[in-house]
Amino acid sequence: MPTNAPNPAQSSEESSSNFPFVGWLRDVAPYIHSFREKTFVIAFAGELVQEIGLENLIEDIAMLHAMGMRIVLVHGIRPQIEEQLMLRKIKSKFGKSSIHAYRITDAAALECVKEAAGELRLDIEAAFSRGLPNTPMAGSRISVISGNFITAMPVGVVEGIDYIHTGLVRKVDSTSIKLSLDSNKIVLLSPLGFSPTGQAFNLAFEDVAASTAAALKADKLIFLSPHAGLKDEEGDYITELSMPQLQEYVGQHHQELDLGMKSLLNISGRAIRAGVSRVHFLPCNQDGALLEELFTHDGIGMMLASSDIENLREANQDDVGGILQLTMPLEEEGILAARGQDVIERDIQRFSVIEHDRVLFGCAALFPFPNGVGELACLAVDPDVQGSGDGERLLKRVEMRAKQEGIKRLFVLTTRTEHWFLKRGFKRASVDDLPEERKQIYNWDRKSMVLTKDL
């Protein structure tokens, strides 16, 4: 998440505009470009409707749709079912196992499920139909498609309990869903499925969402649910996990996880293994959580991926544009020495970069000189993500590369970040300590400080 950078660059809104939203739009532009035409399955628990209401969430989803994202929306109805059962004075019945707690849906409960699903589906469709002036929905033209996209099968009898009309997803009509998405529709799925014999089944919305995401090979599966996230050994919420890390965590904390979280993690792991790129877990009681997760580096919830999300690697020609975007503002401020695009393209094999979810957030370069000496240059991290170690990780990467190339001593030239390097083992030196080749091109106008570090 945020990064530790040695370069305190101005924010874009301070340097280019008096209007903060201009800088914010420029900051989120890479995400918008990256997400365009990507398929997102967004699933929200029925508790969200009770706690913060539908209005803002629908407005946020409408905005994602307007940006070109392909949206499948899945809603839950558990508290709404409870309301219907209470109105009819029917007692809820559940069966439990080690990994789930399914509702036992008899004929009377199934009528409550249908009532709850139909009412909430109509509320959602109505919310997407709003277009009042001076609201976020003004000018929106959104078509919502619902249908019998989910084929279900009964849970059956488990540990002696007959779950009757409670079911599991058997098949998703991905072809029809894709045709609807291709026609610029939002697909809305309720937690109901139908068997080939025409029976209706009450499904878990998490199962519907994960199965749909898997069938579509969705780019993101996003859950807004009441289940708390996972915490590390220090008690802080975990923000990112790979599948191997998740398996290790569950093995160590199996007894501490509540049944709902276990089920959600199990379903999410299944989606990842089926080809879903990312699964996000967000709180359903926090307004704006969806936008904050998608359009900020820190996010607000936990993200699960098949492998490590952060990638520290050597640069290639595709990274030239991203490196320029990082370095040019710092060059304009005089923090970094000027390098043109042609220079970066020529020296690209000397750069290391750090990216997060395919967005470039930092770079550094290593230039070797004779006698086991190397220059650490162009160390830059996006100013919006300073503070959590990316600068230090890049420094360690360069040091590792230096050792592999037989370099025994690093030097760096800096005008403003002397103390950052001193804290990390560098020592003050002078221009006379530079290799002869570097001394000859030293820029006396910049008067950069010279720091060295023995490896």
C-alpha cells in the first residue's frame, strides 16, 4: 500500500491547478484507462440496504458503467428474508456445517425469499432509472437486464438435514450475460436459481457472484459484506493476500474465523482458481467503499489474487512512459537531473520498477563504473503513495543488483533527500570521491551532495 519515497514532489493539484478535483482526476486516470471494458462482478449483502441505503451505491455503479466498465450486479437478501418471515410469523431455520450455514428453505420460506428478492430487484431497477437534474444520475441512460441466467440444483440432505428449496449454482448462462454486457447493459442477478424442471431455489448471493465471475473469467469480483476482514499478528487489517498466503493464514487461524468469513474465503478461492483475476472484500456499511477501493492506491478493504499483487522487477521498454510520468515532475522541481525520453529508452535495462496491480509507482536505476563502483540514480516514487516502503524496497533491489554485478560501493547525488539516504547507511562524501568518468560530468550548477555506501 502507500510507499516510502525519497522525493517529496508536489501534488499535481498544487502544481497545476487551484482546483483539487483536477489533480484527483489526473490521479485516477490510470485506473480508468486500466478498467475500461473490464468485467466486474459486484456483489452486495442485503445488510447494505439497511445500513447505508441503495442510492449512493447505485450512483457509484452508474459512474463505473459510464466509464466503460462491464458490470454484473448481484444482491443479497438475508435481512429482507427475515423481515418477510417475521411478517408471516415464520421462524427461521438453519443447518450448520464446518464451512457454511445454509437456510432451510421450506415452501413457506421460499415464498418469503421470492417476495424479498422481487421487492429489492424492483428497488434497484428503479434506482438505476433515476435521472433527476443536479444529481449524479443526471443524463444517465442505463438499461438493466435480469433473467433466468442461473441454473440451480438442490443442496439436498446433508448430515441428516433436508434443505428442501435451498440450492447451489449448477450452471451460469455466461453466453447470454456476455451478450447483454456487449449491448452496454448492466446485468442484475438475484440469489435465486431455477432447475430444468422449473423449480426455484434459494441461493447464497456469494455463490451466485463467484460462480458468475468464474464463468465470465471476470477481471474483478467485489464483495460488499458485513464480514470483518482478516487481521495480522499485530491486530491490523490485512490489505492484500495471494492464494498461497491465504491458505497459510487459514491454516494458522482456522479456529478464529467465523463461519461466514470461512464460507466467503472458500468461495473466493474457488473463483480465483477458476480464473478470476482479483477478489476484493469491502465493508458494506461504509459509503463510497467501492470507489475508494478501485481508485486509490491504499484502497479500503482486502484484495485476494492468485499470486503476489505487488511486483518488483527489472524495467522494459513498455515502462518508459510510466518512468517519465514519475520523473518529469521531479525534474521540473530540480529534485532529479533532467533525462529525456531517448535517454531513458537507451538506459532502460539499468532501471528497476515497482508496480502494484499493473500500475507503476516507483523506479530506480543502477549505472556501473570501473573499480567496483556504481551510481544509484533516478530513485523516484509516486508522491501519492509515499510512506510505506516502496523507496526502500527499490533501494534494496538496486543494492542486490549491484552485488550481483560485483559492485562494492554505491554513490548517489542528491539535492534534497540527504537525510533519507543517511538513515539507510549512506555517508557524506565529496565530488573528489566520485569515479573520474562521473566527476567529469558533475553538474556544478546543481551542486548536488555526494553520498556513498559500502555494500
